[in-house]
Amino acid sequence: MIRKGDHWSVHIVVQEEVPEPFHNPAQPVLAVDLGEVRPATAMLLRDGRMTAHIMASRKVREVRMHYNWLRQKLGEKKCLDANRKIGRTEHRQVDAQLHELSKEIVQLAKENDAVIVLGDLAGIRERTKNKGRKFRAKIARMPSFRMAQLIEYKAQWAGVLVFSIDEAYTSKTCHACGSLGMRRHQGLFVCPHCGLQYNADLNGAMNIGRRFLDQVFGNSGALATPPNFGDVRS
């Protein structure tokens, strides 16, 4: 039960047994890159064609930045009780946004009879131990883990399969030529080898999808090094 102003809201959890979905290797793939600025960016790979879907605006990040600023102000005034209260409010607002976004992703997959592929975020905090305090704090604030949880359970409810694969190097690899590139800034990926300039989140999503297809068709195992996507390019 949650009190909102002068009234109460009741949240009810419903559980249901759902059948195990059947995986057809010929199904389209909806590859999802989970990030900090955009909680989810999706790329639909179907019949040799790719369709980009920027699933989220910066609203989640703006909410978190606002409450982070507010916590700093309240901390300066030693208002600890108020600080805890706004933390709960922030969590509810962010969670509501993530629920909507995960619902859109699952609906998109269902409409296209696609499987969902997520980058496996396990160990990301361990891999960033030497990246500096500010970078580690950014990773800790990412809603990616919650987003993955919501996508998985909503997909199961809707009968949509969800896979996760090692996402190492997917954000640093050029989807056009397979070379290592760089993020010139948060939203732009640049490849020094072929000159490609592309939306960084879409580049990551495309690499996640192609890596999954590469594994499904038996061309590689769970890749831990930058792959050469020449064999699976559309």
C-alpha cells in the first residue's frame, strides 16, 4: 500500500503459470542494448533487414539527476528523513518509466514474432573497478539490471523467448567491418578503419544481435574477443 497525497494506492501482484515458448532458429531477433542515457535501444534483425528502434528518451536519466541534485541540497541542510522519503519517490517514478519501456519492447517482439536478446550485464561492476570513482558511480546508477528483469518476466508472460549473451566489446566494435572503434562522445561511435559514424547505442544493439545469430548458427562459441562479423553480415 502506498500513500499518494490524500489517498492510498494498492499494488497487487498476480502470478500465473505460462507454457515454455518454442524457439524457431528462423525467427527474427530483437537485440536490445541496455544503457545509462537511454535505458534501452533495440535493433530488429529480420530477413536480412535491420530496423532501428530508439526505445527511450532521457526521461529516466533526468529524473535521477533531479533527485540526485535534490539529495545534495537536503544533505547540506541535514534533512535526513526528507532525503530517505524522496529516495522512495524517485524509485517509484523511475520504476514506472522502466515498466512502460519494457512493455514496449516485449510488445514489439511479439508483434514481429521475434526472440529478445539482451547483453549479459553480469560482472560489469567488477570490470569497471579501475575506471575511476565517477565512472563507477555512473555504472551503479544505471537502471539496466532492473530493466532486464522487467523485460524477462513480461516476455515470459507474453510467451516471448529471451536470451542473454556476453556483451564484451559490443559497444567498441564496428558493426560494418568488425574493427575496434571508439565512442567520440556518449551518442556517437566512430570506426577509424572504415570511417563509419553511427549511433553508439544502435551499434551496440546490432552487434549483440549479430553475435547471437553467429552463435545460433554454430559459427562460434561464447565470444570473449572482438568478433569479425563478415560471415553473418546482412
